[in-house]
Amino acid sequence: MTPTKQDLHYDAVIIGAGAAGLSCALGIMREWENIQTSPSPKGSAANPPRVLVISKLQPLRSHTGSAEGGIAASLSTIEHDTWQWHYRDTVKGGDWLVDQDAAKILAQEAPETVIRLEHDGVAFSRTPDGHIAQRKFGGHTADGERPVKRVAYAADRIGHQILHTLWQQCQRYAIDFADEWYVTDLVLSTNDVGSAGAANRRAAGVIVLDEATGKLHSVEAPAIVVATGGAGRLFHTTSNSWDLTGDGMGLALSSGLQLEDSEFIQFHPTGLAHTGILLSEAARGEGGTLRNAAGEAFMQRYAPGVGDLAARDVVARAINHEVAEGRGVNDPLSPDSPADCVWLDLRSIGRERLDTALPEVCDTIREFAGLDPATDLVPVKPTAHYTMGGIPVDTTGSVYTVNFTTGAKTVVAGLKAAGECSCISVHGANRLGANSLLDAVVFGTRSGSDIARTLGHSAATGTDMATDTAASRAALCTAYNARQESVTQLLHQALPTTPPAALPSAASTDPMPDNPYQLMRDVGIMMEAHLGVTCTAESITEAINQLREVFLPRAEKLRTHDATAAFNQELCAILEARNLVRVSLALATATASREESRGSLYRADFPERDDAHFLAHSFVNAHGEISYRPVVIEDYPPERRSY
Amino acid sequence: MAALPPHRAQFRHTAPMSAKSSVDITATAVAPDAVTGASTVTPADTSQTTVIVRIHRFDGHASWQQDYRITVPAHTSLLDCLLLIKRTQDPSLAFRYSCGHGMCGSDAVSIDGIPRLLCLTKISDVQKDAEAQANGISVITLAPLPAFSPVRDLIVNLNPMLDQIRRLEPYLRASDALRTTPSGAINVFEYLQHPDELEAFDQLTNCIACGVCEGACPIYVDGTPFVGPAAAVAAGRFIFDSRDDPQSRAQRLAALDHTANDPIDTASSSNGAAPAGIWPCKGLRFCTQRCPRGIDVSGAIWKIMQAIKENRGRVAPHSAVK
């Protein structure tokens, strides 16, 4: 399945094989079929599009598979619901930093999206009469008044179901998969004939490192989709897999593009104590309660009425406030650590319902805490979970940049982004639970459909999508050569590994040369300390200083400890660490500039939301430059956000 | 699939233990009758322990064993041990990992000779079983997952398994009559599926394609022509799904029955033996015993065998469903 040629050409290359990437691949193939079978096909390309899905992992390993709670849609299978309520909840949940045109599409297309997933094979949990079962989730309400059962689920492993189903459906089509390929460069070509003197950039292709062989490949494609997921590894305590190092965002910054709203990081309130492993919000949706050291169900004080089902940022801050007030509890597994957890009490749910509705949550608690959720209280603390910001895209998934002087938007031709690495923005300053899979599938599919239509149009008019193939090839060639030189340097200046026999006693006197694993850990600890649930100008400045003066130089100095090219994981890790530092700096820069508190971002020095100055999306580039654009408001003017 | 156990917790957590809540808050909001009896979980062992992790290493040419000595809490997972070694002792050590909590299926290796996931195995799970001692310190031996070719250190080539899964056309083929409305629009409603119909295949959808069942199966490891437990589960997930078209189901069963002209059995097709579908399974149940997702793989294979027998003669093998 994995291509073997060194220089490749595809109609579309998708980076990432999670929900967004696979939805995009299916979107391309299905829309192409629709075009072929429509009464007056606009573009009748004889052959199906040639699509390559690249993943740095094996098939089915993507982090989509760890999503637990569900996918939101106003299906009304259990109680009356409307897409307008879903739309409004999404806007409110995002603290009005949501582009309402995009959120409207998300809510409107949600029901058909969930039905399509069901038709594709997702084993949804069912109501007694056979319909898709739905449960309550934080921030999802009936007309803003009371929690509503909007979230379709498959026990508590909806992500696993969706990931596997999308991959299965991809097997129907002639889609190529390049497994364990790491994209090192996103290559854009530039021509200077654009209007107003602005450089027009378009997608040219990617340079990839084949992990199995250590060889580089150059892949030319007029359509590229970045669907690499989030960047939870920016923080030490995270629900994210080890692979969420912000690769797509780092690639965008490296190729001169920008990140939007990168200062908004969601901390999920219920990570399993110090492991950071997610305990799904479904645990509270099913009746779980947060309690402080005194046993008080404290969320009723912070969010009367909705209580434990308030939006995630509200709950995360409430937990931190309880801890700060001395009402936290210890993680029993780390008895010497500060009392920085609270209890999650699932006992009232009962063993039988726990096992049927929350099997993964229960297994995680048993496996990683040695506790029985039916009888024991479970220690939880907020865990870095989701990046609301990302590569700026429009509602067809097209990536754009903002001119920092004029504020004008310019689309990068042929380049799209979808899923967590993108920012549309449907999540604004805080994402509602069960909206992330929805975002990835809805907008992944839309990106794919749009690519198919463009390909069809190119075929019909006889034009190549890549208007300047020569420029694309030249850009790819330059990028390939530069990367080859860099990889050779990383491998051939390999550092010695300290002999294991000499450890650990030798570690203090003769420390092992730096490595990317230690670097990423140190970055995460520093970011968590200075840019976590709460921050101030002082802590942000400290983070920026450390990133510039300590971590950037360390990242540049990294070399592998082994010169073997095949499956040299450290080689990839060095590139990941560099992406992580790059994205950290963008995040810190955007945080410093936003002098307000909104959604997931809480600045103790600016504790109030400031719509007069900051009802706007931030755009930051790799040079630390920043600009803002106003939020799109169509139906719901900003209100005070309370639950 | 009523014969399958209701949940994997039954496999993994058996020791009865007393409740351990360190704060008594039963007086607050919880109805006393909601708390159902004693805990059934072995509490985590937080004591520090020193072990030697002995790793089979391979760089594509040479292979050797390398020992790493670490001191960590006994509840530490072997994945966290390896990450500690990678970070503090040897960054060149190669092993696959991703989510770290048993959902992605990346980190199946042989731990003291038994295929398991690194992230779901704690030192305290294996230390007492570790027979080898070095100067009084337990030795935990890690080797690549059996049945697959090592590529580097603990990384193996899993493509034979993935190929077997892919060849069995692992996607739902629901009846077209339900898929579109008379006007050609996509059916706006879900296929109805009652909870008991879901129960018939739900457990099989939990498969994470980690390969533990294949590494645990003596027949598969031996290279006998055999479709293998992982591909059987992947196909069974559709065979027992009430939404899959009956004709599609019949063809799935035929494909697993006997595949004289079809190279589905890739486990050892290179040795020239005739393919044998699902039948080499002898019900040894190591797959069921080892599955980190608690899937009764062996039970599912047995049910597929019964369904194949009922299906025989109803369909010509390999007339493709389009």
C-alpha cells in the first residue's frame, strides 16, 4: 500500500489519518462519484482522483481513537432538540469568539453527518426502539435552559468507532496510504504576479521522511490537506497521545503561514490525577459529581442549575479555585505531591450502568489508579486537552493568511486544513464537548468535497490545478535538498549514548547529551507552570524568555544518538521537538497580546472579558508578529456568559 | 453473541478488595443504596522498586540483549519505564507507542514471553512472575511480538496482519435499498438496530488491531496457513452486524471458509501450503486470554465456524458484492 517511488505525484495529499484526514479522503472520492453520476457532470475526469493519505503512525493509531464521550447532533431521538439550540450553545460555549457562519454550518450539518457515520458502520449505542442513543453533555442545552440529550455515543468509545469506520470505508476506494511517513516540509510555491503586489502562494507538495527506511521522498500535489490534530504535548499533563506535538501547526509556521487563536487551549476538567488520561465528560453526563476535600458537590456553587455540566473551562477553573482555597485532595498514587486534585464521585451511577455506559472510563480508573469507580472516589485534575486555535481556514477548509498591514485575507491556493490543527473558528475561546469529532468530520468532508469539485473543474476546463508546475517542482527540489542536508547532519553527527552500565550514578557527573524526549518534557513542565489554566503577564514573559533563550537553542543543538537511518525514532522526535517549541512560542506570543480573560484563557491580571478590544481572532506568525480580525457575528450578539 | 462475557473487566480484575475511599463522604449527597458493595480492584502498589529491563535489540543487522536498570514505583507501566529509559539512558531504543492507555494498539510486545501491551502492563503485574534474577533484582525481558518480523528493536512488521484484515473487505455493506430514498437522496434516518442486535457484534468492534492475539496464537506463530484471529475478528464484526447485507454476510463467511484460489491466508503463504481459511484454529483460547480489550476472540471464531457451516451451499464463493 505504501508507495515506494521516491518522487511521487498525486492529485491530493492528506497529512494525517484521523477523523479529519479520513473524512477528507472519503469526501474527495464520494463527491467525485457524485459529479460522475450527476445528470450534467461538470468535470468528467475519466479516472478517479489519486489521493495519498500520509500518517506518521501505523493505520488505526490516530488519536481520534481515544475520543470517548460522543458526537453532538440535534437528532432528537430521545427528546426534542433543534440545530438552532446547538448553534447557540456552541457560540455561547466559545464565549462569543466563534465565527457564527461556521458554527451554523456545524450545527446544521451535524444530524446528516451522524447519520452518514451510522450508515458507514459506526456501532452507536441504541435506544430500546433501535434509534441512535443520545446523552447529556456539558453546555448542550434545550433553548439555553436545561441540559438536553444531544450527544450520540457508542458506550464511551465513540472516537474508536469513528476512526475504525472511516478507515474501513476508505478501503472501498483506491486511496493510497503511506504509513509511518513523517512530513518534514510543507512546500509552497510563490509567484509574484498577484494583485496589489502581494505574493501569491500555492500548494506545491510535501517532503516526507519514510520512518521505516530513513529515506526522504518528495511528493508533488496541487491539493494538500493538513489534518495532523492538536498539540496537547505542549503541556506536561495532557490527555493527548505522545504524538500530538503540533506538527501541522509547526509546518504552517515554518512555511510562513499563521496560526489563529493559538492562545486558547482547553483544559479538560477530569484528567485522571497526574496521569492526565482523560476521564470522559460522559462520566458527569451520566450523573458523576465533583466533590472537594470536604465532600461538597462544589459545582452547584459555581454554576447553579447546570452544576457539573457547565462548560469545561468553567469547571476546570472551579477545580483550580477549590484547590487554591485548600479544599483539594491528594492523588493517592503520588502521596507526596501537593493536594491539587478533587474527587470525581461516580458511585451513585451504580455498577451495572457504569459497566454498560462508561466501560472505558471504568477500565482506565481500575488500570491506572487501582480504584473501583463503583465504590471509590477518583482523584481528578485538569488536563491539557484541545487546541481551539490552529491554521486559519474558511468554511471550505481553505487556508488563508492575513496581511498584517491591510488586514486583508489571502487564500493559499490548493492548501486546506481540517480538524484540530485548523481554526474555522467553530469553537471560539472554548470548545463544547462532543463538538470536536463533529468539527473534524463535517469540515474534513467539506474540504474533500471542495477538492473533488476543483479537480473536476480542472479536468473539465483542461487546466492543471497547479498553475505553475515548474515553480512547484523547483520549490520542492529546493526543499528536498535542504532537508536532505539537515537529516544527514542530524544522523552523521550522532552523539554517543552513555554506556548503560555507568548509569544512573554517572548521570550526575557526566550527563548524557541532550535529547528530544527530555527537551519535550522540560517544555511541557515549563508551559504548564507559566501558561496553564491561569496566567499573568509575568508568567507569560517568563515563558517567552525561556522559550527563546533556553529551549530554541536546545532544540537547534539536538542530534541523534545513533546513525542508523531505519526507524530512527529520535530523528523524528527532534523534528517534533522543534515543532513543539515553535508552536509554544506562537501560543505564548498570542497569549501575551490578549489582555483579557475569555473562555479557556484566564489571565489573573485581566480577569474580565473585554469585547471592546478583543472580540477578535488573533493571527500570529513565526516571527512573533500579531494581528487581529473581528469575529463574524450573524445571529447572537455577545452576552454575559454564565451557566 | 450472548455467549461472550459482558465486559473485559472480568478478565482483568478479579481480586476482591475493601473500599479505599480516603474521605468518608457518604453522608453528603449519595444515597447509601447506590454504593454497591466492596471494591473489586487490586489497589495500586506505590512502593519503589528496582528492576532490570532486558531488551532484545536489533538494528537491522546485528541483534543483542541490553539491560537497563531503573528504580520506579511498582505501579509504573512498562511503557513509562521504556520512556524513562529513552529519556535518561538510551534515546536510540526503538519501540512503537502513542496513546499510552490501551486504545491505539501500538505497543504490543512480548513481556517475559507473553504478548501484552506495554502501557497496560505494570511492573507489579510481572515482577512477581519474573523468574530471572540478577544480583537479587528482578529481570523483565522484552522482545518483539512473536509471529511478525522484527524491524528494529521492539518494532515489528505488522503488515501481514493488516493485509489479511484488508483482504476480507472490512467495511459495512448495508443494503442499498435502505441507503437512498426513491429520489436518490441519502436516507435521512439511521438504520434501526435494537440493543440486542448491537450486543451480537459490539464486543468485536472493540478490536484495536494490536496483534496480541496473533502473537499469542501458537498456530499463527508457527506459520501454519491461517487467516489469523485478528482478521477473523475484523470480519466477524460485520458478519454479526444486523445492518450488513445478507448476501454480503454469506460472502464473508465463504471467504473465511476455504479460500483455495485466494491468498487470504498470508501468515505463511510463502511456504507453499494451501490456504485454509479460519479452520486451523483449534480453540486453544490463548487469543481470548491475552486480548487487552477483553474480546472473546476464540468464542467469536467458534461462532463464525458455526455460521460458515450453516451458510455452505447458499452462495458461490467470491462473487463480489458491489
